[in-house]
Amino acid sequence: MNHFLTIWTKPDATLRDMIDEKSIGYGILVVMLSGLGSSVFVFADNGVMEGFSLPAILFISIVLTMIGSIPFYFFNAGVYLLIGKMLGGRGRYKQICMATASGSLPMIGLWPVSILALVLYGKSLYAEVLNPFAVTNMSGVFYIFYMLITLGLSIYGIVILSKGLGYAHQFSALRGFGAIMIYAGIMFVIIFVVAIVALVIGVSILTM
């Protein structure tokens, strides 16, 4: 079973096969491969990598994405394990790891978009945006296309993750979605508090 393909046609069977039969090593591979599509856009439009060749930019982007995705993968699985237990779940850590990995499967759909962006824009994709009224070096049509594809894949990924957490924790997909929303709410509060503290410190420094 090719999970990157069957996640679109047989999502329930794919989830059961991943969670029940596959190892955490396979989950790491899935997360890394799924992240390759978005890795192309890590340094897009900010000019940070303008001094590097296109192959070097892609290599650095891919390596950073892969290295960064692994700790976040295990951390996210741990959080979903704890929240799931709070909601009455019975999943084990290995099962939750595989459920978390399954949520990233749809992002493989960004691969064709990434390749097309490289073909159309090449190294200019990574140039600094000089137009004060623009947010990207990509054309407006392509940027909207990219954003819509990303949004659609993200939504489907949340659906798959909800079902995966539900199956792993032996409760409903709706409760799995609840676990995702609780996690998102916690992260929002943390980011909001950090932003407020940083703003207060910044204002204090400026008024000294």
C-alpha cells in the first residue's frame, strides 16, 4: 500500500495500516518526505539566500526542513498523547506518532507546485521583494494558486489527523479534532503572551 496515494482514495484503510503495522522510523520518513514540498518556500521572497546558488539554496532548505521536522514530530505526538489521555483516549505513544505522521501525508501534494515554482521563477523566487505593495516575487495568479493548494491540503491534513488520533485513541474523529483545537489554543495563548511580554520589554527599553 502506497500511503501517499491511498490517503486520497482509502483514508481509513491507510490510517489503520500505518498505525497498526508501520514503525516510528517509517513515520519519520513520511514526515520528512511530506515536508520537502514546503521546504522549497522556506527562504522564498526574503532575500536571505540571494548570495547562494540555486542548488545550494535548495540543499540548505531541504536539510533545515528535515532536521527541524523530526523533533517537532515527536513533540507534537507527545502533546497529542497527553491531550488525548485527558479526553479519555487509550492510545500508546507509538500509535500517536503514526497518527501524527499520517496527518502530514496530504502535504505531498505540494511537490508538483514546488517544482512548477522552481521552473517558472528559478533563483528569483528567493530574491528580496522590492515592491512595497507586493508580498512575493511570484505572479499574483500563481501565488493565489499556491495559497489555495496549501490551504486545501492543510484542511485535508487536519481531517486525516483527526481521524488518525480518533483511531489511535479509540474515540471519535470529532474528539480527535477537539484535541487538535486544544493544542492550537494552547499555542495561541503562549504566542500571545510571549508577544505581549516582548512588546512591554521593547517599550520599556525605548522609554529608558
